[in-house]
Amino acid sequence: MAVLPAAAAAAYQAVSQMGAGAAPTASISSAASSGAGSFSNFLSDAVKSSIDTIKHGEAMATKQVTGQANVVDVVNAVNAAELTLDTVVAVRDKVVAAYQSIMNMPI
């Protein structure tokens, strides 16, 4: 599976925007002190962000059909939704592959 540069850039941008609320050193120290809860919070926030991005793309496409949105904004929103969906599918595939790899390990 080839990774498109635009998809990688969008994924990096999405991850950087998730942590934009706190300073990098503060997020590292809070992640270290909170332990296992930080990964679940990160994962939950990423899923919510993905859902919001896809919903926004759908809403913009609907607005374009009714003539209420600019074509450039619609293309950007739909492109972001597509890249988000591609990223979610790639992560899902990696998780399934890791699970299968663990299940195939001898005991």
C-alpha cells in the first residue's frame, strides 16, 4: 500500500492540531503522569475528531447541492474527509494485523 504525500501531510496536521491546546512540554509531562489513561483519551479524541471531519465534509457537500457553499470550501472539506477516512482505515488495518500477529504467536 502506497502512502500519498498529501495523505501523510494531512495526518500529521490532524495530529498536531489535536495537541495544539497545550504546550509540548506540558503534554509530555501530563502524559507521563497520567499513565494508561492518556492513550485512551488520545484515541477517543482522535475518533471524535475523525467523525467531526467526515460530518463536516458531508454537510459541505449538502450545502453545495443547495447552492449555499463555495466550491473551494466544499472541495477542501471533502478532501479532508477523504484523507481522514483513509487514515482511519489504515489504522484499523494495522490494528487487525497486530491482533492477528499476536494470536498466531506460540504460547
